[in-house]
Amino acid sequence: MAQFTTLTSRVMPLPVDNIDTDQIIPARFLKVTDKLGLGKVLFCDWRYEGTCPSVELAGEAPPRDDFVINKPEYQGAQILLAGDNFGCGSSREHAPWALTAFGFRAIISTSFADIFRNNALKNGLLPVQVDAQTHSDLLDLAEESALAEVSIDLESQTVTLPGGRKVSFPIDSFAKTCLLKGVDELGYLLDFAPQVAAYEEAHHV
């Protein structure tokens, strides 16, 4: 899992409430087990004209010029600014897979669906929950200038807006530790392998 410590990036605004996981990645792509290429089908039904039948054919569909992911000024942004209740719906882990495959490292919203939040944290994607006023300020900044940058510091659990204002955000302490170390839950346990081996040796019967 990719380590997350700090991130400074431009912000891509998608202020739509209740974006569910089927909108993030449609169900027809859930048969794949390889994360490679899933970035091409992120928000597929909003992003392209017509229907993308497969990951392999996604690049052949004409993009919708009015959808934010396709706007050149937001290319390269690693922070998605989403609406309220982001990631609701089914529990598919493919949703954070597609978001990270596209290049997002963090999602900012006023709230997240619990299962999506947990899946995101387990896949190196940081869900940053902020208050409504901060969200509104960030949206104004992102829409006024695609060059505006926001900094996220996981250790201090703060978002720094242009101008220097800092806003704190909550995160589960265990998930925070895993992200800072760049390990998943299994990787965290494997770090204790020497201690486990020493204990077993000392208590060998």
C-alpha cells in the first residue's frame, strides 16, 4: 500500500451529493481482479458518451467535454472534492481501486459512507471529512482557479487552505498508523513477526 504522509495538490471539484459506488465504477467492471486500467473507467457512465463495455474498450469512447475529469485545467489533481455522503451504495472495493488508479490520493467531503471509508483507508486513499463551511470555501477556491493548491498533513490531521488557514479532520488511529507506515493490516501484523518468533521460541514446549 502506498505510504501517505503529506500531500500538496490542486483540487478537482465534483460537488454532487450521494455519489454511490455504482457511479464511481459501474457493476459491469466488478469481474476484474486486476487494478491495472481501472482508472480509465472511473465515473465511466458520466465521463464518456455512450457505454463502455469493458476496461479495454474504455479509451475508444468519446469523452464528455463538460465532465470535470475531462477538463484539461484539472488534469493531474490528486485531491477530489466531492459532495456529501460520498461512496454510498454497495460495498465494492473496486471504488477506491478505480480512484487510486486514476491518481487520486485523497477525497474531501462533508461525510462518507462507512464501508467506503474503510475500504478507502485499506487501499491508501485518504477520506478527509470537513465541515460544511470549509467545504464551501474549498469549492469556491477550486472553481475560481484550477491552480489553487491544498495541503494535507496526515500526522497532524490538518488541511491547509491557500492563505494558511488550517482545518483538522478525524481519522481512525489504527488506519492512520497503517497509512503513515504504508502498510495494510496484514503488513502491520507482519512487522511483529520477530517478536512473535521470539515468543514462540521462549515458550516452546
